[in-house]
Amino acid sequence: MTQQTVRRRHVFFMSGFDPKGAAYYHRLYATGAAAQALVSEQTYEVGHRERTENSHVQQWSVVWRGGVAGLATTPTEPVHTTFEYLAWDDLVRAHWPRGGGAVAWGSLLAYWTALSSGLSLLRVWQQSRRTLIALAYPAVLWLLALTMGTVLSWLAAQLMARFGEASQWTSVQQWLGISVAAMVVFISCGWGALEVEKKLHTSWLLRIYRFADLWARDQLPDLDERLDMMAARIYACLQRQGANGHDPESTDEVLLVGFSVGSMLAVSVMARILSKCQKDLVTVERLSLLTLGQCVPLLGLMPRAQKFRGELQTLSLATGLCWVDYSSPPDWGSFALVDPLAICGVATRLSARLVPEMRSPRFHTLFDADDYAKLKKDKRRVHLQYLMASPKSGGYDYFSMTAGPWRLRQSLRQESNL
């Protein structure tokens, strides 16, 4: 039986490439915690969102009470969690190209960078084919729309020319008729592609590619400054132990959570923290890293991302750090069950080096068959499910991991017992 290991926790959360801010993610957490409590025999009291002394940080409290369904051990003491939202949505908006032309040009540059590294694409194809298809989908969609538009416009022009000859139009009338017909058909193909884009959100992916490309080229100084701030804040929390670890503000676990593109930020921030810990001889025993729907290789495989791969190397050398990733194979927006260190070429041969624990949330066990079938059809919804409640209790429980009575490492053991 596993005893309760956490009574006080501090969570630092990094969202994905999303212009939505703290209000959205606080509402998502509060709503999800209330829904999850109905099926997991636990209760969560989520406090109001509050601003801090740092304009880029907002926080709320979470109090856990109760048992855990299916486990013999039922901790009785409440768990107090401070949940901090580390904002970078303002940077997302600042680097959010507006207008089709800007999105198209930025995506062309990003795709050119990706295509220049054929070996990296081969690695992705070997280990995560669905992800590579998802990455290529926006380009395929618009190339297909352009090709269809060109061919159908040419056919429309030919038909109109024959109709004009049969109707004995003047040359001016024929030219106008052909031009209008070709233009209408070409615009219709573009409109159809836009309608498909609205459902699949390909422009969102294109913006992410361009952002990652700029990051790899070290052309985002504002992001670098923000990452330094985040690392300093988490490190300060980790240092609060007091004499013999009895500081009332100290925590049993400091948990860094990176969701989606936020997983890349979390890696970069964690590398900074580990460097500080090594320099100051601070233990990382209470420090854990949880990535959800990770897409670390999106940046790590870019040819110019040497700095980021160096940060991955720093993580690989960490001893005592717990890194767990949950990514679902049906989530084509993630590199599901792919070790980001291995695919990015970071060696982890020594037994003492960190090897991230790659797990599937097994969403299919948390839903009825019909509901799960509907979930899989909505790719954005699948990608967000990591942060949401589920109608059935099971191994994956985001709210228990971030507010429950066990550290992340112990949560994995509890999952195995369910």
C-alpha cells in the first residue's frame, strides 16, 4: 500500500500555441475538476483566479479531499496545491500572422527548412507516421486546391471558348466569358479549401511551424526572456525549504506541466532550472516534469535547433528527475509514445541518464464506444482531452496527477494498480 506523499504541491502550467489566456485555462480546469470528481470519488475545491506580482503569472488554489476509486489505500489528509499559469499567450498573439498571405509565406519558409533535412523526416516517418501526415496535411491541402483550381479553370475556359464559338461571340465577348468562367471556378476551389481549413484548422498548424522555425533560428528574443523568467520563478519555489525542509511554504512536489507546444517550452525551462540546481547544488528530488501531447521533436529535429538540442541533452543528464509524457496515438498533433530524446539524437546510453516515461492515456478506456468514436473524429478535441475530465474513471487522471495525494512518480504506480 502506497502512503500519501504530497500534502502541499506547486504546479506550473504552460499552455500550447494558443492566443487564449489564463481565464480560459482556469475555467477549463475548474469545470473539468468538478466533472472528474463525480466519477473518481475525489473532491476538488478550485479557487478563484488571482493575479500575482508578476504580470505574466496568474494562479489559483486547489484543495483535494477524499479517496481514490479502486485503491485499497485512501489518504485522509487534504492536499493543497498552488496552480500557476505561466503566460506566453501574449507572445503567441505577437507572432500570430494575420492574413492569408503572411500565413502562406511563413509556412513556405518553415516547410523549406523541414524539407532541407531529409534524415529528420525519415526519423519521423519511421517512428510517428501519423504525425508526419498531420504535419504535411496543410501543404497537401493547398497544393491540391491549387492544382484542382488550375485544372478546372482550364476546363471551364475551354468549354466557354467552344460555347462562344457556337454562339458566334465577338473576340471581346469570348475573352470576357472565358476569364469570368475561369475565375469563378478557381475562386470556388479556393473557397472550398477554406471551408475544409475551418474544420481542420490547418492555418493554426502553419502558424506553429513558422513559430518553431523562428525559435530554431534563435529569432525570438522575447520568448527567451520569458523562459528565463519562468525558470527563475520555478527555481525560487524549489529553493523554499527552510531549515531542514520545514519551511511552511515549502512543497512536497514542484510540478512543471507542458501541454502541446508548451512541452517544448517546458523542456527549455527545465534545462535552465537544472543548470541552476547543478551550480548551486540544489537537489531535484521534489521536481517533476509532466508533458501532455508532446511535440518536442517538431523543434528538436529542425537543422538549426542546436541550442534546443543542447537543452534536451541537459535533461538527459539529470539524475533524480521524473519526466512523464502522456500522448495518445489518435492525437495526430502529438508525437505519441515517441521518446523525444532518442528521436532528436540525444544519447541516453548510461543507466544514470534520464529516460522519459512514455505512456498513452488510453482514452478509449475512459469513454463509451460511441462517445469515443465521436471524440476521435474531432482532432482538436482529442488534443485537448489531456486537460479535461472523462466520463469514466481510469488510469489517466489529469486532476489527480496535478492536485492529488501522490507525486508524479507514485501516480504511475497507482495507475498500474487500477
